[in-house]
Amino acid sequence: MPQIYDLHAHTTASDGTLTPTELVNHARDCGTQVLAITDHDSTAGVKEAMQASLTTGVKIVPGIEVSVSWAHQTIHVVGLHIDVSHAGLQEGLKKLHAFRLWRAEEIARRLTKAGITGSLEAARQYAGGTIISRTHFARFLVEQGYAKDIRHVFKKYLVRNKPGYVPGEWASLEEALGWIRDAGGMAVIAHPARYKLSATRLKQLLANFRELGGEGIEVVSGSHSKDDIARFSLLADQFGFYASRGSDFHGPENAYADPRTLPALPEACRPIWTHAAW
């Protein structure tokens, strides 16, 4: 019987709402057999998840989701089967942590200017750790009644031309793939449909990614429609990429990314778990 893979999930080490142990237990309950811990710019949740896996039977893939600036746009790259103790990777992540801290302070300043106070302190409480993300600000804004849900917050406050928007200054694509490769991992473009790139721009990204050593693309994602899955299945084949499957789970309150409803990879795809490194 084939194993069930979820190769993109978040814990409280970044902007998820479940601890690593809780996430592993949830994955088991969902029937997931192989789970990648891919927190934003952090590997802090991997060790606890691996410990929790000893009693659940869920195999843990150590991973990361690196924030990248490409062509004036933020792109996310998942690294799978990485050595989380690799010095070069951790040094690179320190730079992203420093920017995240500055960005959080700047978001709070801009929200204060728009008449919304106390956001930084609340975001820190939601974060609980070292990674403060826009999602933590979004939870505060929903709690305070400024928006009905997190998606509405982003549209109203945290995207370009809105009061709390701060442009990203992340790793370059070359840097991110270098960190992942040097840590022994495989690089995968996360949820490509979310970037809203034109067909030409998307092919430029995929070509650049391939030239720099990228090996996979998320064909199935919690935020992908059936049409997206069909489209990226074809592009994976066209560019010679392995296909990945990941819920992008952040917590049970995000129903669209429920691992239990995640489709299987199309049969024509070459699953990333057939890569020699697995």
C-alpha cells in the first residue's frame, strides 16, 4: 500500500498554531505517514517533531521553507531532507531572522500610524518564539475585530498599498538553493499558483530555479485548485521537475489546508519521494 506524504507543514516554530508534537499527532490522525516539518526560515521545530514521531509511527522529513526575493516578488522555497545542524544554513537563516524582527517592528509602526496600537506586543505573544510573521499580526487584527478572518486581514492591511505592508528583503534564489543544497537537501518551489505570475514570468522563474539546481515543484498544495494541479503537473514534466505534495498546514482553523482533503499527485507525475535521496 503506498505511503501518504505531506511534505509542507508548519508548527509554532514559525506561524503554525500547533506545537511540533501536536502537529505530528494531528498528522497521524489524518492518516499521514510521512510528514515534512517546513517552518518559515526556521528549523527549531524539527527536533521535537522527530522525538514525537517515535511514538506515533509518522516518519519525519526535516525541512525548511525559505523566504526568497525574486524579480521584486516574494517566493517560497521548501528544502527537504536537510541537515538542520548545517552551519551554513543556520548562518543564512540568522540574516532572515534579523530582517523578520525589523519587519515586525516596521509593520507595527505603520499600523500605529493607521490608528491600530498594540500590534507588536500581541504578535510577539502569538509567535511565542523567535519568528514573528505577518500571520501573527493578522491573528491580532482578527481578534480585535478589524477583519473577519486572516485572509481578509491580508487583503485589507498587509499587502502592497495597504497600511501594514512592508516589502520583503529576503534571500536571493541562488542563496536559498545554495543553503539547501549545502545542507544535503532538495529544493522545491512551494505553492506556485499563489504567486500570480504571468505564463512568461512563471517559466522564467522555473528556468532560473532549474539552472540553480532546483529539483521539484509543489504540484499538489492546500491552496491549489484542480486546474492548478493539472497545470503544474504539465509544467513539472516540461521542466523535468519532481512533483511534491504538501498541505501547507498551519493549524486546524485553516480548513483549506486540511491534510485529509489533499488530493493525490496525478499519476503522470514523478513523485519527489522517488528521488534517489529518499
